[in-house]
Amino acid sequence: MDRPTPAARFAAKVNTAGPWSLRRDCLGRCHLWDGAENEKGYGTFYVAGRTVKAHRYAYEQANGPIPAGLEVDHRCRRRACVAPVHLEAVTHRVNILRSTNHVAARAAVTHCPAGHAYDEANTIRARNGTRKCRACKNAQARTARARAREDRLAPVEHIRPRTTHLERAA
């Protein structure tokens, strides 16, 4: 009895009748992995003496080796999907920005809460990498300086209270 090839073993663990992708740029049904999954929900597959992620194996079988410096992105946003048309080799930055996490949400913001554009001239990078609006920061500094100036030049009470000429006559 012959052992099944890795490709046959892989195909036996794929459900090609998965749900349709909800993303417009991702055509066709998801091919969901029915085999083992890791703790993060990615399919795992044992081949050539080691465990590999199922979506990476599917991409390599369809497109060849994953280029250096790139990672496989699920365009359909389903970690269990191994459909080759839903997988794309992209940089880590592109993969993160396509996701729905807080990093992607912050990067998608193009204007500060006051409506100033985050462009090259109006953006300050903080030490922790976040963006700050230069116009808002300058306005805040002007307000703080004006408040400090008012505190320094606070009205002084006279030692002898001034009296008007009507009070003196009385």
C-alpha cells in the first residue's frame, strides 16, 4: 500500500465549500482548513519532517517559494482559509495595515481631531512613533504661554485702596 503524497494529504483536509469572502477584492469561496490548528487559528500541516502553516504550504504549492522578506496575507481575513486566490505575499507592513487591529485603524486616520491633515509639513513623530498634529501642538503651546504670561502679570492690589473724589468729599 502506497503512502499518499503530501499534496493528497493536504487536499483531504481542505473544505472547498467554505463561505464566500465578504471582501470585494477577494473572489470565490474560502477553502477552509479542516486539519489541526495552532492556538491562533492558523491551520498546521506536517510535511517533510516538520510542521508548517497550512496557508503557507498552499501558497508555495500554487505560486512557488515565498519571496524573502514577505509573508503570506489572507486577503479574505480568515486565518483558516487556504484558497490560493485568497493568499498574497506582501510585506509585514502591508499585512498589518490590511488588518482590523488598532495599528491599522490609527494608520488609516488622515486628519487630527481638529481637522488638520497629517501631511509631511504638519506631522510630528513622537518618541513612541505616534503622530502629533503640528498645528494643534503649536496652538496648545501658545495657549500655555499666554496663561503663564497672565499668571506672571497678575493684577496687583494697591497697598492703600484708591478712593474716588466723591468718597473724599463725603
